[in-house]
Amino acid sequence: MDIFIQQVINGLVLGSIYALVALGYTMVYGIMGLINFAHGEVVMIGAMVALTVISMLSDSGLPGIVIALIGLGAALPVCMGTGFAIERIAYRPLRRAPKLAPLITAIGVSIVLQNLAMLIWGRNYHAFPPILPTSEHEIFGATITGLQIAIIVIAALMMAGLILLVQRTKLGRAMRATAENPPIAQLMGVDINRVISLTFVIGSALAAVAGLMVSANYSIAHYYMGFILGLKAFTAAVLGGIGNIAGAMLGGILLGLIESLGAGYIGDLTGGFLGSHYQDVFAFFVLICVLVFRPSGLVGEKVAERA
Amino acid sequence: MPFSRVTRMSLAVAAALALAACGDKKEEPAAQAAAPATPAAQPEVTVKLGHIAPLTGPQAHLGKDNENGARLAVDELNAKGLEIGGAKVKFELLAEDDQADPKQGTIVAQKLVDAKVNGVIGHLNSGTTLPASKIYADAGIPQISGSATNPKYTQQGFATAFRVMANDVQQGHALGEFAAQAIKAKTVAIIDDRTAYGQGLADEFEKAVLANGGKVLAREFTNDKATDFAAILTKIKSKKPEVVFYGGMDSQGGPMVKQLKSLGLKSVFLTGDGGCTPELIKLAGAAAEGQYCSLPGVPLEKMAGGKEFGDKFTAKYGQIQLYAPYVYDSVMVMADAMKRANSVEPAKYLPEIGKTEYQGVTSKIVFDGNGDLKNGAISLYQVKDGKWEYLQTIGGDAAADAAAPAGDKK
């Protein structure tokens, strides 16, 4: 039983990490209908900047949590600036182009950022200094670290915050208006360029938080880390219903649970015929099933096609 | 062009011998006069050696290290000024990048074959060495790898494939023996990364554990890009093995050790050469303490010419990463075979490689029928105070002289 609970906790932690990244994807998609494939790379840049600053301060004698916050404080503006620049350079000139064009520039930006990071931080794996306390808690015989609890809580808080932002604030209303119909929103006095820039900046700020949490949890950072993470988070966003903020969270958690329970039990359930190397196959099989029966995702709504 | 010179020269020699055998005494002086005339007109022969390793990507530092090992050997050979077949020989290194990618490996291999290299040193990874070895075998070009450890490489029946490092069968055996006898473990769990190297080593380890009367409680899998191992480690935890073995590289091994500790597993961690690096300790942090790894060969301090090689290499290229001494020996073995065959032509000196008895930096190099190193040694290390510390050597000639103080690896 405790093993089952441990697997559920593993899945929740992994799922919350996917959700943290998926929120950024889904927000940009919800407003612009664009899949920002460079989002995973922004997460990586957040992790790398935070790691660099934290490594420099790790011997300063400050409490770990303060150093982590300073690292985050450095990563936030860098990621926000990167997100802003990506939108200005790669997406805005193509806003009226066919939908395929910004998708291609998104992949291009992702490759450029990866190589840029490789030039700056090198090809080696970087270790995250152990500054955060690794307190372990027991729940029904299963262990969870304080950091992992923080990841789950932060993912939930960010989701709630984003929903509030979109539903309850003036900026949120402008975002929803832009999402519905940009030219009409502009006629109604919404500065859509500003709204879209802000969307990217907020999404990138989420990426900075995600980057710090991911590299702290696995104590590893690498120029290539954003690619796989972005792919999994994108899957989570689609699973939940891309464009829907609560859906990203749900999709992330679900994907995490499927992977964790799949790897943990698929071997025993099939009598050793399938092993843990089928963990990804299992996750993508579920995704295909969802897309066949609910093409808009689990909680996604069918939205009217717009130009 | 250099080839045609060599060919012409050896044709002249062959003609001279043939005529001598015929006993035609009138022709003989003419032929003898012609033979020395050729090297006099063209006193130098260039021998092209191909070297392949990943020079970009996550293993670039290891690839460059291999290349430097080969370069050092080539520079020394040129400084010495060898004479083979009556001509002065100049070695030239053609260094190529295979990105540790099997597809790129075959493209580069074909490129070297087209460039008519006299021999090939490499590749670094088993995954690239395996597909490329067929291309060299078809072209009849001898290949010596200093670091590809997958047993299949030399078992394909290619006369051209050699390696100067113990293979994964030997390493797997040593690891299994070590787990059973030194750690005294009866139960193990095995994880691998599904690459040619990781899977191969894990399979050999499993065989050795079973042969030593141990039990394999779980066999789990991951991939060479993963960072989260909580699910498979939790499953392993439920089986309570004494040892968790990982066949794969340090970039996964490091986080795996860390997660193993934080999930509260009581098992000790054991891995092969891919995880036997300072990088693993860096990534695992405090959790690395007390874990084990193995590495083919003996520590540099214990190698016959280790100290001298280390000084020469460090002065020129900086710190040795991993495989440089083995690559250096690979070049020397090839040159030695050319010397004994008195020819730089692949077809002529290839049989001589099999008869090699060469005292290299790393060990005395003698090949078995497959082209594998005879008596390859495997050394085991354990993390103590944040450093890999040498424990013992299994197999090999150097196992006897364990008198030298246990030093820091690399």
C-alpha cells in the first residue's frame, strides 16, 4: 500500500512539474492560438540563470531560501525579456501570416535559444547546489521532500492566480477580448500589442519559476533540458484541453500519474510482457485515446475558428 | 597519391624478388638498381590515420580527449622518424566528428574510406563503432578502438576490428563478481538506458550475478535523456534489493543516485564506466558517498608508463579526461604492426596486428582471435569524501602489483 501511495506522490510531483510548464503553453495558446514551441527553452534559460546566480551565492552564508529567491529574482527579468523579445522578433511580424509560419519560427527560435545556451553555459551538465533544505516527510509510509510539496502547492497557486487574472482583472478581460477577435478588440480600445506582449511576459515569468523548481528538484540543469520537458508539457496541455488553464493543470497531473503508475505497475499487470520502457508509450496511448474521443481535450471547449 | 608511390615501390620490390626467384642472373642487378632508386626520388611516404569521436554534443570533452591522445602518438612517431619499406614515413591524422550518433558515424566512416586512409582509430562510442565497423571491414581497413566496449564489435567476424580495452562481457563479469563477493549482495535490481552500451553491460552484469548465485529482483528501464526515476526506483524499493545496478551514463546516474537516497532505498548503487566520472559525484551530491563504479583498465598511476604519459599529455593538452591513454596505445599498436609488416598497406600489415605483443602505456597489448584484448583488467572504485577512490583490480597483468598507493582516478 505504501508503495502505491509513493507512486501516486511521484506522479503528483512529476505532474505538477508538467503543469507548471504547461500553464505557459496554454496561456499563449488561449490568447493567440499559437503554440509557442520555444517555451521549453525559456524554462531552460530560467533554470540556467537561476543556477548561475545561486552557484555564485552558495558560499555567501545566506539562508538557502533567500539565495533561491535571489536566483529567481535574477531569472524572472531575463526570462520575461526573452519572452518579450521572442514575440517581437519571431511572432509579431507574422501575425497576419498563415498559421504555419509562426509555428516554424517557433521551432527556429527554440533551436537558436538552445544553441545560444550551449555557447554561454557549455555542453556539460550543471549540478544545482544543495542550498534548499531536503527535509523528508512521511505520509502513510511514503516519503516526500519539502521541495516537492512546494512544487505541488506552487503549481496549484499559479493556476489559481492565472484563472483570477484572466477572469477577474481588467487585463484579463482585455486578454479574453483579444482571444475572441483581435481586430474587434482593437476597435473597442484594447491595445492588442500590449496585451499580447504582456501575455508572453507573464508566460515567461511562469517559465522562470518552473525552471528553478525543476532544476532544484532534480539538481541538474543542461542546455538540452527544455526540449523533452516542453514536449511533455505540451502533451499535458493538449490532454487537458489546450487554451484552458485548469485543463493544463489537470492534464499535467494526469500525465504524471499515468507515467508513474504505468512504470510502476505495467510490468506486473502484463506478467512481465511489457516493462517500464513502455512508460512513454502508455502516456501517448492515453493521449491518442483522448484526442480520438474528445479532440478538444478533457475540459477544453470547442472554440469557433478565427482568422 | 602517396598510395601510388607505395604501390609502385612494392611492385618494384616484388618484381625484384620474382626475378631473383627465377634465377635470371642477368636481370637481377638491373632490378636491384631500380629498387633503391624509387625511395631516393620519393623519400617520404604519408600514412593517413582516421580518428573519429564526438567533438560536439554532451560528450564533446571526451571526444576531444581521445583525439588529443591520438595526436600525441602521431607527433611522437613523426619526431622519431620511422622508416617502413625503405621509405621515411610521415603520419597524418584525419580527425572527424561523429556526434556520438550512429547515423553520422557511418557517414564519416565512408568519408574516411573514400579518403583512402591507411587505418582507423576509433570510434569513441559503441553505438557508432558497431555500424561503422562494417564499412571499414568491407574496405579492408584496420580499425582499433580505444574505448568502444560493447562485445558485439569484435564478435561480428570482421578481421579488421580490434580494441585495446576490456569489453563489457569482461566488465559485466567483474561487476557481478564484485557485487557477489565484495559487497556480498544476494539480491540486485538492474536498470539500463536502452542504448547499445547500457543494455549490453546490464545484460552481462545480470548473467554474472546469476552465475554467482545471486537473484535479480527487478529489471527496469529508462532512456539516455530522462531525469525522473522516481517511479522505477519506487518499484525497486518494494522489492528491497541489496544492490541497484545502472547501465548508462553519468548524466542519468547522478540524479538517479540522488533520487534513490531521497526515496529512502537502503540499496547501494553500482554502475559501469559510463558513470565512473567526477560528473556523477557532482550531480548526485552527498548521496554519492559510498557508491561504486567500475572502469576497464587500471588507474593511470598503476599503468606501466602511466606517469610518463600523464606528464607528457598534461604539458601539451591539460588534464586527461578518460580514454586518452588507450587511444594513444591504439595508434602505437597500429604503427608497430606496420613496422613489423614493413608495409603501410592495410592488406599487408593487417595480419600483423593480430600478432601484436606490444608493451603499451595502459598494459601489455595482446589480442585474442576476435581482436579483443587478452587479460583485460577491470578496476573498481568507491566514492569516499566526494572522490572516486581505487578499491581493487579484477583480471589483467597489473592486478598483481597493487603496491602503489591508492590514488585519485584521473
